[in-house]
Amino acid sequence: MRTYLGLVAGGKPVWRSLCVGAILLLWHPPDPAMIVIALMFAAMPILSIFPAFGQRHQLERFCAGALLLAALVAFVTVQTKAVLAPALELGH
């Protein structure tokens, strides 16, 4: 169960951020602020989907754990990106 929680909670904020970062390395947006915005949106969790899945498939405990862990991971990733945002604006 811990492995699945890690995949669910880390999937969106961590792996999606890495994928968006790789895409941004290949495609250079015209405005440097777009880099920061894209990375911040990639780190935002989709927390509201967990209870919907859990109730429908009788996985309430798993989804409650995933919700808590995803919120913690998202807090760390969003805060880290907020601190690093000035360094990501390459043009200014």
C-alpha cells in the first residue's frame, strides 16, 4: 500500500513537474514568466479526485492516505518552486 500511495501522491506534483520541465527545456517560451507559471501549475495537486475514486470503489482509507500525502508533497513542491521562481525568470 505504501508503494501505491507514493505513486499516487508523487505522480502529479513530482513527475509531471519533471515532464513539464523537460518540455520547457526543448521549447523556449517567448516570455520567461511562462516557465514559472507552467512549473507552478504542474506542481498543483488534484486533491478533489481522490474522494470521488475512493467512494466509488470502496477505497476510502487508501484515498484518505493519498489525499494527505499528496497535500504534503504538493506543499513542498509548490513552496520550493515559489522560492526558486526568481531564479527561473531568466530574462529579467
